[in-house]
Amino acid sequence: MPEVEIPSPAPVVEQPKPAPVVEQPKPAPVVEAPKPAPVEVKTEAPAQPAAVEADVKAGSHLKSSVELTGFPVFPAGTKSLLCKYLSREIWAEYKNTKDKMNFDFKDGIFSGV
């Protein structure tokens, strides 16, 4: 009998195994902080002055703090700290106030006039 050559089987090529599936952790649910309750803003109409105060010229002619009926205006060249720091805003806010010892704001201002 003649020799028959048998073809050799094809080499077995292993297929790469798929990478294992790793489940990603699920992100935590987003919880919104409770919203604060709306705040009511009460607005009042600005107080209308009964009469416009006239400025008062500061000087030795004033005899008491009662005469300070308006914002004290100092002569030009005055170098006092009262003249430097007393603003119309501060005057308007505190002109009719007293401290806990019943000392009137105008008395304090008068001492520097």
C-alpha cells in the first residue's frame, strides 16, 4: 500500500478569554438639602421729617445742647476730631438718643462744639 500523508491538524489557537465584568459601584443618590423657608422682608416707607432741619453754626454763641436743632456746621479751618468724624448720617441716626446712663448724644456733641 502506498503511503498516504495525513495532514497534521491545524494548531489549536486559544481564543482570549473576555475580561471579567466588574460592576462599578452605583453612585450614592443626590439628596438635596431642604430649602430654607422664605423670609418676609418688611419694608417701611421712609419716615418723612416733620420739618427740614436747618444746619446750626457751631461756636461759643451756643449756650446748651438744646440749641443744637440741626447738624452742627464748623467754621472753615476747624481741626477738631468732632468736625472730622461727625457725619450727617451719624447725626441723623443718633441725634435723639441717650445711652444707658441717660447721657444725651447732643450733650456729647455740644461738649465738642
